[in-house]
Amino acid sequence: MHQPPLGRLGRIIQVCGPRVVLLPFLASALLAQSQPAGSTPPTATVAAAPTLKPMGSVLFIGNSFLFGSGSAVRFHRANTVTDLNGTGFGGVPALFKTFATQAGLDFTVSHETVSGSGLDLHLEKKADLIGRAWDRVVMVSQSLLNTAQPGNPDVLIRSAKQLAELLHSKNPAVDIRLVATWSRADHVYPAKGHWHGQPIEQMAKDVRAAHDRAAATTPFIRGVIPVGEAWNRAFQAGVADPNPYDGVAYGQVDLWAHDQWHASTYGYYLEALVIFGDLTGLDPRSLGKNERSAWELGLSPAQATALQQVAFDEVSAQKPNRKLEPFTAISLGKNG
């Protein structure tokens, strides 16, 4: 009896036999035979990107305490923000951007940062670059207040007022805030330091007092963001070790970088959390243990949530009548 011609799969079985090792190959052959001519294989469904709430622009003005010198934060997610100086930094502005995106907020984030600078430098040399109509501006000045005279706030007070007036002239509704930074361990523990012999918390308190004076000179500065005091709170809560010169205690983080001056990844992460909570009015604890930047930068879930708690506590203590609103964090996905 004449046998009908064997199909592709039949010819494979006739030649090779029904061997177990060929099962994956046979399955592929069956699938290929079942596809109609000219058809295309099915594609995976791509989840729609979450809809974010437009929040306008925010400009960060400052120095290495913003662009993340001494840590992996320096180049973190640089593609998500605009570096007006073209140096390719991500820094704290990129951390803020990532926090905001997970909170469902779409900020257009830019920064203009120069290492070692006070606000006077930006006013004198960068006015044409930053003198635009921004919705929000966050400003960080020189960590010693004055490099030639540590602790002297006069330059800060004068330049903060003038810079605020410039920005207000471009947009009368601009929200301008100053950031009061942390105590520098290199100016507290070594004998050469300006704050030597005083408690580690004192320098941050002095820096905050200077920024309060600067903010009081003009109605155009809305307030002071308490980053240095959040560091003090982290020391007092046992989250961070207050003295990097005698080693870091087990279970605590070191907020300083290797130079005991700039921040470590932990320190910049805390800085960004405080700015996020203060600027948005949202509860940084809602970012949670799976917060994306913490995961990418190597913080453990416990470290991330401990720093989020410190930021919440400090911002809440500064403005007890303002309730930080919780939110449900958005997952950025594997490519977010």
C-alpha cells in the first residue's frame, strides 16, 4: 500500500527514533508545524507606564554636598536629571527624582553645582545659567559657611538674599529653600578643626542658625531644610556612628565618606530623603524597604527603612503642625 509522504515531524522520528533526549527538539518542531504560513510569534504584553502627576521644575544649586562627591551617588541615575554645567553628575538631585517618581510625581529636575562653592560663586559666575523661571529651587552653600573664616555666616546671608531676589524676579511664585548641612567630622575631632572639642552635633546646629538668619533677610526664601539636624538625629537614634575616627560600631552606618568631610552613600541618601519630605510634604517612610535607589546603591532594606524613619522624624519635628502624607510607592520595574 502506498504510504503518504511523511511530514517534517514524521521524518525526524523515522531517522532519530523516539528518544527522550530529543523531546525538546521535537516539541519545537511541532510548534513550528502548527504555525500558519506568514504568522508571527506571540509577543509578551508590556505593562503600561504609570501615570505621574506633573510637578513642574526644581533646580538644585550647590556644590559637592549635592553632587555626591566621595560616593557612588555622584553618577547615580545621571540620565534622569539635567546637569546645567555638563559634568554628567546625578547626585542628590537624581535621588530626589527617583523618590519622587516612586511617589507618582513628575518633577523636571536640574542642578548647577561647583565643588567647594558658596552661593556667592553661583551668583557671580552662574547667574545667566540659573537666572530663569523655576518653580522650586533648593540651595546648598559652603559647608564651613566661609572657607577663609569658618563659622562666619556673613557671605551666606548676603548671597542667599541676592540670589533669592534674582530667582524671584524671574518667577514671583518660586519656592526657594536653603539646605542646612551636616557637621564635618574633620572639623570636630582633629585638633586643627574649627569645632574641635565641641559635641559632633554643634557644627550642624551652628550651620542651621546661620541659615535661619539668611532666610530671615528676605520673604522670598520659604524655609530651611534640616539635613544636618537629621544627621544629628541619626546619631542619637543609634542609626549612625557619630565618630568615624574610632571605627564604626556594628549595626550602625557611617554617614561620612573616606575623607570624614563629604557624605557617604548613606549620608547622601539621608540628605535626599529629608529634602524629599520637606519639599513634597510626603512621608519618606512610604518609599519602603524596596526603594529603588537604595537597592541599586547597596543599602540593605533595614538600612533604607532606618534612614527613612530618621528623615520622617526630623521633618515632622521641624513642622509639627504639618502632617507628612503617606503614599503607595510605584514599582519602577526592571528597566525603570
